[in-house]
Amino acid sequence: MIDNLRPPMPIEIGTALGTGSAEIESALKRLAEAHVLVLAPGTPYIWLAAPLSGLPSPYPVTVAGGAQYYGICIWDALGVIAMLGDEGSVTSLCPDCGEELTLRVRDGAIESQDYVVHYAIPAAHWWDDIGYNCSKMLLFLSEGHRDTWLSARGLRHGATLSVVQQWNLARIWYGDRISPEWRRRTPDEAQAVFDSLGLTGPFWNLSG
């Protein structure tokens, strides 16, 4: 996905590995069941290999050198930058008012902004419906715009992060994503990451 700017098809993976596409589809299904990646509903095709999205989203990312990708949510969009060199930008629109919002990262530091990030779904339920959950991890112009957007949809306040908090989370979570030694965190390891960033309380409790 990094080199070709799109997910590989099962037949392409099979050709590269010298095996049939049926075996690759079975392997992709197992990876999806283990929450390592997400397949497009009802298909064997990769939708998400976090932090990269195989489909366009409201969070386009440009990294150093000009390559462009998508993250399905603001967390993953910043994660793309963390994974690919700590230099880049994310441009989106405030979901409430439509104003353009841009976040820039240089030398591993994010430019200060008054924007806020809001998560609507508690951490223990993120994988109940990962697509719906990611659609509710949003970047807002301000807390006021967050509140207006939530009220109009009858949604309760979940958790709000500053831009700096969100960048720190993305950097820890995805900074080593393309390392050969990468493995998915255990629930205890993930909880420790949240705790280290001050993301505590019932909303962040992975055990529900």
C-alpha cells in the first residue's frame, strides 16, 4: 500500500508469494478476525491496514516527498505521518461548519492548533463496528463546534483530546508499524499506552 498507493489484491499477493489466491483470501480473513486488518464488507479485499485506508476518506494525508494517502480517521491520518517519517500534513473539514482544517508535522512535532479531537465510542467497543467507530473519531474547529455537531445528532460527549495528545497517541501507536518486529499490542499493552498519555477513566477502559 505504501509503494503502490493502494491495497494489493489477493491475486497480486499470491503471485508475489507463489501461492494461490484462495489461500491468500483465507489468510486475509484470519488477519481480519485477529483485528490486524479490515476487509471491505462481504469481500476479500483490504479496506484498512491501519493506519492506511484503501479507500478515500475525509482525512487525506501528504507525507514528505509528496506521496498522498488516506487515514480513515484523524488518529490514523496522523498515524500515517508517524509511520512514514514524522513529516507531513493532514487536511480535512470541520464536520460542523465545513471550515478547512490543516495539521502539519515537522521534525516529529505537530504545529499547535486550537482544534479538538472527539471520540464518540468508548474504547472497549471500538471493534464492535470498526467502520462506524472510525467515522466518529473526528477533528473539530473548536469545542463549540464539537458540541453543536453532537447535539444535532443526539450523541453524548465521549472523550476529547487536544491536537498534541492525538499526535502523541498516533506516534506511539503507529511509529513502528512498518518495522519487521511489529506485532499487534495485547489489551494490557494498549491500556498501558493510554495510561501513559493520561487517557484514563471508564471511557478508555478496554475491558469495558
